[in-house]
Amino acid sequence: MKKLAITMGDPGGVGPEIIVKALFCTDIRDYCVPIVIGDRIPIEEAITLLKMPAKLQVITSPEESKPIQRGRSIKLIDMGIIKRLKKGRPTAEGGRASFSYIKRAVELAFNKQVDGIVTAPISKQALSMAGFRWPGHTEMLSDLTHTKDYAMMLVGGPLRIILVTIHTSLKSVPSLIKKDRILKTIRLAKKACNMLGIEAPKIAVAGLNPHAGEAGLFGDEEIKEIVPAVKKALREGIPVSGPYPPDTVFHKAYRGEIDIIICMYHDQGLIPLKMIAFDEGVNLTVGLPIVRTSPDHGTAYDIAWKGIANPSSMVEAIKLAAKLRIY
């Protein structure tokens, strides 16, 4: 089975808890060999909090890990960073630790010691407190893997969405909607379909404006930038159509008529996806030279270390990572 590095995320958030819960799911032992990249203290405290009959086994490399049996052991590569756990809030120490886990996981993936990585949630505030400039996982991973062309993709229920713009203000979006950027995202959408094993994909592009601009009445981004990008992609042989009015395209995908939607900005895609798959959504970074997935939620400091965090998104992220292939 594939070996997956699972980074612990922010130690003060729900990462340790959802990892421990996820690794006790029967599904996971049938999908992969999970190896946690993190710290002993938070994982031990999570096991105690959840009263799990787990044995923590500290290893130094993935080669020491074998397929798990439910209730037996959790394999951990201990980074030895957290000496005193601060729960339920962002800290500079948590930001530094989060980065260290991800950096180690990327190194393991590049060295072919693991087949992919699954990242538990990190805090943008904690990263900033630690002196890092990245606004999130996606941008950090692109730098660590020296990747120029990448995109954030979300999978949840029957919906798959990929974003042209990610973490930017809404007022900045129209100036970023350019033909080349859209075309790049269409190409990445086709790559994502290859990774998912979709042989004859139906790729749709959402418009930016209401009614997809209504022939220029509500904005001209569709005419000037989106349509030319779609036409160029079609000439390249990519099966894409649009732009479609944003208020109808998601219903088509929900009914199974579309495999993946290219969305112009963050909330355009994430609002409908979280409406129907809030607890099971998975974040996938397309374009990296390695497989990377993540739960589609944050550190949830408000419920962290109370034993109530839902591991469903982490479970789905692990299962998806085990299925994906890099082409």
C-alpha cells in the first residue's frame, strides 16, 4: 500500500485530535500506511484525551513503517519541537512547528520515501507570528517544491472545483481575471482529472459576473478574458465549455453533468461546496510534483482539545491522497 506522510498541523488546533481519530477508522488501514510527521507530546495528549487504546511508535524514517492494524499503533516521526503544548490559540512556536512538519514531509516525498502528503490545518496567524510570509499551505508548498503553475482544488460530495484566484480581496479579483491565468487553470483542471482517473472529463468554466456578464451588460471580463481562454483551450484539445452563469453551473455539477468547475475566486467555489460537504471537503493542490491533500477546514481553536472535532474531512483527505497519481 502507499505510504503517506500526515503532517500534524498547528499543535494548538484540532490537527492532533483529528489525526488520531482518523487513524482509528477501518477505512484508513485498507487504503494506506500512514506516517505522522509531528511531535510526541501533542499526539500523546490527543491519545489520552480521546481514551484511544493506541500505542505510539516513534520511528526515524518511513522505511520502518508497515501496514497498521486497527487499535495497534500510530507511527510518528518526532520532530522534537514542542516542549510545552499551548492549546486553543496561535503561537509563534506553533507556526514554526507547522512549517517544520511540512518541510520534512516534502523532503520525504521528493526522496520517494512516501507516496504523498496529507496536511492537517495550520494557522496563517501563527505562521506570521513565526516570521513566515506565506498566507497558507498552497503558497508554501509551491515554494518548497519550486512550482510555478499550481492551483487550489476542492473536492466534496459530487462537486470538484478549481480556483483561478485564491487568497486575495474581492475587489482585487476582476484585475486578476486574465486570459493566460484562466488558461493555466483550465490546463491544471485537465491535469487534475488525469490524477483522479477521469478519462473523458467534462470541464466547465464559471463566469465572473451575474449571468456570466449577460453579453457585456454586467461586466466584460467574460468577453475579453474568459471566452478567449476557453477557445484557446479547446484548440489545445481540452474538453472545456463556458463561461456559464455561476448561479446555474453548480447545479449541473451536482447532477453529475460536469466533472470539474473552474471558479474565478475563492468564495464562488467554496460556498456551494461547503454547503453540501462541510464535514467531508478535501483540499487538493494541483500542479505540484508530489501528491498533497488536506482537510478543507481550519485549526478550529474554539473546539480544539475538547475531544469533539470531526475527523471526516481528514479521513477523506487520506483516502483521496491514496488514490491520486502524478502525471
